[in-house]
Amino acid sequence: MKQRTIMVDNHPFIVYEIGDRQLPPLLCLHGMTADSNSFIELAGHLRNDFHIILLDLPGHGETAPLDGEEDYLFSSLANRIMGVINKMTSEPAYVLGHSWGADLSLHLAAKFPDKIKGLILIDGGYVFPEMVVGYTREKAHSDWAEYIDSSRYRSWEDIVNTYKEYTTRPWDQQLEGIISSNFVKEDGHYQLRADRDSLLATIKAFYLEPCSTTYPFIECPVLFFHATISDSDRSRQHGIEKLKSALKEVKVVGFENSKHNVHWDCPELVGKEIRDWNKKYPPIEGIYRG
């Protein structure tokens, strides 16, 4: 894995490359409070089929926060992410996003349709906040501020015990490695590494630029994975139905016994589904197009 620093608008973005640069480029965008490590196990199942580009989003991992709240608007952040893509490859890219990263992926594809060959969405871009009836921006901001401020742990064991609830898979060293960079130790406690202001600005962005506004402008094929543990959640079901009816070409996949981190629960199955889906869209005259 090779680490690189890509400058876009005088801001350094940290990326990690895995695999052969001659393969189709696949940019991976993580969710809130996570970083590129979120995809490290899944990347092992895709490295023979894609040139994988893992990006630490602003205020997460090794990428510093952006200056202003408005910089976290999806439309603004999409411009910077496209700047990263343009400096990494001249070809249209696949984009894989989890949670927040899925919403960003949709905004990228809507804004730059000629640059995106296909989207892979992992349990994001379909429910928050539009489908959550009565969940106001003020309430979401308050809940996230409380979550951030309360995410202080006395021991690493306390963190592991919390994160065990975020996956249906037995805890192992792979999962331990995935979350290891999400925390820093200060004053004898572990706390989230992600920047507080970046997280709260992102919550505001969800309300100002909802994901469904992108649906009419998505021209590329979409592979969408959703959690199944929350099947009884009507907001999720309504979101899936809206996404299926609005997107031109979408394949919807739900693996049994999977939670929000679908790619943690069953990385082998997710990887196989992506590889099989990719075979439908082979390179045309050396250029990767949807």
C-alpha cells in the first residue's frame, strides 16, 4: 500500500493506493468518524480487479479539517474529491462509498457524470435525513454533539466492546485493525480522532443538500448494498423504494444478518458481488465508461 499526499485548492488530501494502476480506478469514501482503514479488508478482495484509491476525508484520518463549515457542503466537497480523482487518473472512475461516503458518491456522480463509471453504495445515500420523519436538523446536531462528546473511553477494551455491537461477525484482529486509527489517547482516555467541527458541519450538509436531489442526475450504473438487521425500520424501506424507483440502473443487494457496516460483516460476499457486477461493464477501447 502506497501513501500519497494530493494537493487540491491548497489543501493536502491523504490517499492510499492498492493494486495495479493499469486496472480500473476505484475510489473509496468512508463514513463519519471512520477513515480509509474501514475498507482495508474489503480491498483485499478487490485488489486484483481494481486500482484501489482509499481517501481519508477532511477531518478524518490523516487529512486535516477544511477551514469553513460551508466547505463540507456536498457540492463543495465533491469538487475537491474530483480534484483528487483528476490527479490520480485520467480515466473515469468507479466510486465506492459507505454511509456519508455513499452520499458523497452520489453528489460526485450527479455533478461529474462523464467522470464516474459506476457507483457502489454501502448502506448510505438513501435514508438520512429525508426518510426519518420528524428528525430535525437541530435534533440531529444535538444528538451528534452529545455522541461526540460522550465518546471517551477509559480503555481499549471498552472501545472494542462498543464496536462489537456494530457488526454481526465475531470480533477478530482484522476488525481491531480497522478501528485502531479511529481513536487517539489524551489525558488517560481514548476519544474519537475525527474532528468535531467537521462532523457537525457534515450533519448540517445532509439537511442542506439531501441525497435524493442527486437521483435524477445519476447516469451511471449503481450497485447498492443495504443492511438487513433493520428490515423493520420503515424509514429504511421507504428510502430503498425511493432509490429503486428514481435511479435509472440500480442493483439492490441485502445480505442476511448484516448491519450498517455491511463490508465488515461479510467482506467476501461484498467483494464477490462487486467483482461480478463489474464484469457487466468492461473497458471500451481502453477507456472505462459506464
